[in-house]
Amino acid sequence: QVLLVESGGGSVQAGGSLRLSCVASASIFSFSTMAWYRQAPGKNREFVAVINSGGDTMYGDSVKGRFTISRDNAENTVYLQMDSLKSADTAVYYCQGVTAVTRVYWGQGTQVTVSS
């Protein structure tokens, strides 16, 4: 069983920055893609960003130009750098890993709260 553990959430004022980390208990090469999703109270889970094993990235429209996803293969870690945060970014952020056989793993989530 592979575990994904997020950290780095917290409270920040609008315009500030946070960096989330997702550490995998196995090599992140086990995953074809690793992604970040978020879920605000009363809303569906929303795609934020994804990175594949080749380093290609894709972002949700609401975070383009403000968030950056990256990976450190040696540390089995995926990061989400979040800049120019807005109150609308307040949510629980989840890390997801998808293997080549499309098995999906989720982390437990980390809370991000942005105050205006």
C-alpha cells in the first residue's frame, strides 16, 4: 500500500504564498501522473494541477499563472507552489497519484485558508 502524505497547509493573507508538499512512501516513478486537487466546503473536488513522469504539467484555469507544480524524484516528493493567493483558494488540498495501471491513490489532505 502506497501512502501519500501532504503538508505545508496553513493560514495566509490574500496575496501571500504557500508551498504544499506531498511525500510518497514509494518511488514517485511508480506513478504515471501526480496531481493536486482541492475541495472547498459545499463544493465538488476540483482539479488544480498535474505533472507526469516526464515533467509535463497542466493547470486548472483558476490557478494558471499563480500556482506551480514540480517534483523531486530523489525525495519522492511533489510540490505545489501557490503564489498570489486569493480567498477563493481556501480549500482542503489533496495529493493524487495514478499508476500506469490506473490505480489511484489519495493523500489525507491539508487545509489552506486565505483571508482577505
